[in-house]
Amino acid sequence: MLNLTGKNALVTGIANNRSIAWGIAQQLHAAGANLGVTFLPDEKGRYEKKVAELVEPLQPTLFLPCDVQNETQIQEAFEAVRDKWGRLDILIHCLAFASKEALSGEFSSVSRQDFSQSIDISAYSLVSLSRAAKPLMTEGGSIVTLTYLGGVRVIPNYNTMGIAKAALEMNVRYLAAEMGSQNIRVNAISAGPIRTLASSAVGGILEMIHHVEQIAPLRRTVTQLEVGNTAAFLASDLSSGITGQILYVDAGYEIMGM
């Protein structure tokens, strides 16, 4: 049986109750993990309030601001983890961003600034968070991130985010190779299309979901909780021999040619 009792898990990327990160947090909590949650700070504190209200039933013992474009905030967040818990066992990375301009039009027209911002937030953040987590994973650990099929195939209106996801998937492999000697595993879940705040920025997301429902072997797409179940598995000792992998949780869509 999957049991995360006694494990300390830090979850990033919860925005609202449609977030895949929210589904993951729920399943980690159900398996007995001790939760910490980060939020994106803003001047009016809107994100903090919204996320705090949402995660309250999960009783997180840490609730931390963390803008991954701010190295000081990353350092302070993981110092808080060290001071409160002493060690970290699980890191969930559910962070991605691309401007509207970077997700539409001709790919070659993307600006240098939009391209760099997307790579920074969506891919480099896994490197920076893993670097901060590494010394706290004194008893080994599991790092799990979220990717999408658009990192290996051309998806309409995904554009620069596809490049960011491709970089993210290679980050997973290089980090897994580096950290394996410390019994730290690094994996990614490639989830099927789900209606979230992030996916709503992708043009034609509803048509994409309907297409998957028609083509995927299971004739449906997946839910946040199904992705959460897989994340909980990857966070647990049941997946102790798995690292550097991209696991598709997409109702089988990835295998189809037409």
C-alpha cells in the first residue's frame, strides 16, 4: 500500500482548485505526507489568500512565498524548510509560464525576452529548486515535475512552451544522473490536456481536450487526481527503482499515430 507517513513534501504551483498541483497535494496528503505549500507573492496578496483558503483542509505545516525568478526567495523558502522540518523528502515542481505572445502566431516571431522568460520560469526553475532541495534530502528523496506532449511533438498554439518543456525533460535526465548517487530520484509526469488556469492560455484547449477524448485508447482525458495518484506513486518507495523517466498519464493518447 502507498504510504507517505513521515515524509515531508513541498508542493509548488497551486493556483486554484483546477491546478494539477492541487490534485497532487490532495493525494500526497491522503497518503499521509506532511505538506508544505508555496505561493507566488504579489503586491495585493491575492494569490496568498486564495491558495491559503484552498489548502487549509490539508493542514500544511509550511506556507511559503516563492517567486522562482527570485533566488533570494528560493533560498529563504528552503531555509524555512530546513528550520521547520530538518529534511525534505519530496519536491513537487508544477511551474510553467509563457506570455500570450509566445503562445500564438508564428513561432519564429517570438521575442528574445518572451523566449527567455518562458525557459527561465518553466525549465530553469526545476534546476534552481532542485539545487536548493538537494542538501536537505539527506535520506534520499523524490523530485517530480510536470511536462506535456508538446515538448516532443508540435502542438498548435503551444509554440515556445514546447521548447520549454523539451528543456524541462532534459533537465530531468541530467538531474537524475547527478543526484542518483544520493538516492534522489527525478522524474516527470506528462499529463494529458486538462482545463487549468495555465492551459486556458493555450488557444483551442477545449478542442484539444475533445480530440483526446475521441482518439485516446481510454476515450477520455485524465483528471487532476489521476495525475496526483501517479505523483504520489513516484514520491513513494514503491517507485524506488524509477528515475530520469517521463511517465505519460494521458489515457494512452501518446501511443496513437492517427
